[in-house]
Amino acid sequence: DQQVKQNSPSLSVQEGRISILNCDYTNSMFDYFLWYKKYPAEGPTFLISISSIKDKNEDGRFTVFLNKSAKHLSLHIVPSQPGDSAVYFCAASYGAGNNRLAFGKGNQVVVIP
Amino acid sequence: NAGVTQTPKFQVLKTGQSMTLQCAQDMNHEYMSWYRQDPGMGLRLIHYSVGAGITDQGEVPNGYNVSRSTTEDFPLRLLSAAPSQTSVYFCASSRDGLLNTGELFFGEGSRLTVL
């Protein structure tokens, strides 16, 4: 049973506009939430994270919002750039010592120049 | 900087064969892990280790063995390959022995096909 869900598998956005990726989860014991970015034929790279005790974290063009009551988080990319075209994975840490990560299926983002 | 290095990048096996996927990191990271990624699915945790001599099972451990004799290396062994193990495998490491923030450094992946 998938604990981290990413719907709308693909997203196309014009360069300079906002990209919004959504993620829902079922386990209320998740401690940290993260977003990873993946280019073809490469491993995922860490993008941004948020602790379960916060509702927003910002890093440059990337902002993650967490709504614990709705078990929902989102990633905003503003402004979107062609280099942002990639697959984005939502993930959450759980288990003793937060030693496990559960990943969503990923969202393909295409930024159109 | 080498980071996390996985070998081989590609491998084709026949059902029943055994093999080892190698993973090495040069960042002195305590935590290492193996994930598999299948089409239309996210990454799923196979095994992980919080330090030399310590390993634990993840979400999908069946058919795989691991060991952690050094901080640098974390090999993944397929004992008797099955077509269901056809996948892309990623090794990842993290600085902390206990994974606090979930920030992992991933290798480039090993694509395994089992016929």
C-alpha cells in the first residue's frame, strides 16, 4: 500500500511561470518530507526538505508547503526554468531513527522555453 | 569528487544466476542503502545500513542479501536472480548514522535485466 502518493504524473509549464507539484501521504508518523529531482540516466538528487513541525520551507526558487491536517505537501518552483525539466519525487522518512524513506511514483515536469 | 559509485552500470543475467552489485562511497558516510526503481513506481527500499557491521531490511528485501564490512562499501547480492528482479538499482548514502533529514546522495544506478 503506497504511503506517499503523487497524482498527475506529468506537468508542462512555460518558462518563467510557476510549477506546482502535489503530494499526499497516509502515515501521520512521517517525520521529514523531501523532494528529489531526477534527470534521465542519473540518480536522484536532493532538492529541499521540511520537518513535520513546520509548514513552509524556502530555498531560492523552491518552496515546500506542508499541511499536516490534510496530509498534503506541495512544491512550488518559481520561476520555472528549462533546466527544471525532470522527474520530481516526493519522499517521507519514517521508522526507528527515520532510517527509511518512502517515495511517491514521481511527477514528470517539462518546462517549455 | 567521486561521491557514490555503482558498478556495473548494466548487467544481463539468466534466471537462477547470482551476482553482486557494488556500491562504494568516499564521503565517510555512516548510512548507506539500496533502492530499486520499477516503471511507474517510486523508489523502494531494499536494505540499509547505519554503520559498519549493521544492516536492516527495508520494504522489499526478499531475494537480496547485504553486508557492511567497511564504512565505504555496501554490496547488494542477488542469490538466485528472477525476472521480477529486473529493475534499476540505486545505492545511496547519508552523512548521519541515523538518518535525520532524509537527504541522500545517490549513485547513477545499475540497470539489471533478468531473462
